[in-house]
Amino acid sequence: MSNIPTLSVSNVSCGYGEALIVREVSFDIQPGQIITLLGKNGMGKTTLLKALMGFLPLRHHGQVSMFGNVTTGLPPHEIARRSVAYTPQEQALFQDLSVEENLRLGMRDDKGFEDGLAHVAQAFSFIPERRKQRAGTLSGGEQKMLLVARALMSKPSLMLIDEITEGLQPSVIERLAVVLKAQRDAFGTAILLIEQHIGFALSVADAYLLFKSGEIIDRGLAGDADAEKQIVEHLSL
């Protein structure tokens, strides 16, 4: 396994207009590693993710690198071409397009579509039989699973996932945990998982970062016996 981090975030600050939301954030994700970024709403987690994907400019002297190459200043579509998949928190499906058409949007080109479909069918068995169905007619849980399936279509080396469990039933959350760990194990995919669902996040991740007011205030191993207790105590302050 390479010693070069899949994602390296160094002194990243960003925000909207004059407002600085994220301040001097630094961390690395190694190949095949899953890291979860935990925190309450309004702490800057989504803002950070948008900056990593090139939707927001960095402030000051911060830098983002992926696979050993600096991506600071690149537009989102250029970053996505580097085997990076982004699953945003806000509704990102095209409701009037079919399941298949939404999946095709996750491919860099049409080559390998059937192979990609077979891959996601192993994770979400309902997708092949619904491929012609309009995405907007799927249940809420199925739409979230379709979002993840679209990200998996190109078998990315890095996934950035924002609050995927929000509003989901426990059975769907359990399924997503299995799928993400299987993706890591099969392809060495590195994952940055933005979450508020502490149990889900710790069940999937190798390590956690605790985010508050735009800064990392604590970090540790997800498997530590007191990890959940520490996180809950921090979030209750």
C-alpha cells in the first residue's frame, strides 16, 4: 500500500463572503482508510467538504492534495476526474431522470456502465429491476442508496460523503455501513464520512475527527472503548 496519503488537508480555511467558517484544519487520509468527521449542525463540516471538492476557494495559505498531487484551485469536475466521488448532503438526484440515467451521471464515460451496474447491484439489489423507474418515485431510503450507488459506479479511489444517514431507517443505515466497508475492503477506497450519527460513523470508520466551530477539537481511533463517550461529552458542551 502506498505511503502517499489519498487525501491531505493542510491548514485549510474557507467560508462564504467575508465570513470565515473553517479555520486551519489539517488531517490526512491514507489509502483504504475511513475517517469520520463528527459534529453538530452549523459547525462547518459541509463547508469544509465543499472546499475540498473545489466548490469554495481556500483562504490564506491552506492546501489540499489528493494522491500526492495538489488540487487547490481546481474546479470540481477536474477533481472528480481524479477518481473522486462526492455525495452531497442536499438532494442531488435528478428527480425526473430514471435510475439508470442518474447512475450514468456517476460515470466519466459510458464505457463500463454494465460492469458498474453489476457492481452496485451487489450492494443494492433493487437497482437493476428499477433501472427504468423515475428516481423521484423512489422512497427516501432508496434515493439515498441511489446516491451512494452513483458514487460507486466508477469504483472511486476516494469518496467524500456528507450526512448520508439523515432521516433514514435503521435497516437502511445498517445496509449502508456494510456497503461502505465492503467498498473499502474490495477496492482500497479511502472515505471521508461527514456524520452526526455517532454509532453508524464509529461502526464504519477507522478514526474520527471531532469538529466544532470550524475547527478540529479532538481526534482518536473509532475502535477505542471510550470513543463514543468522549464524543458525546464534547458535543454536549
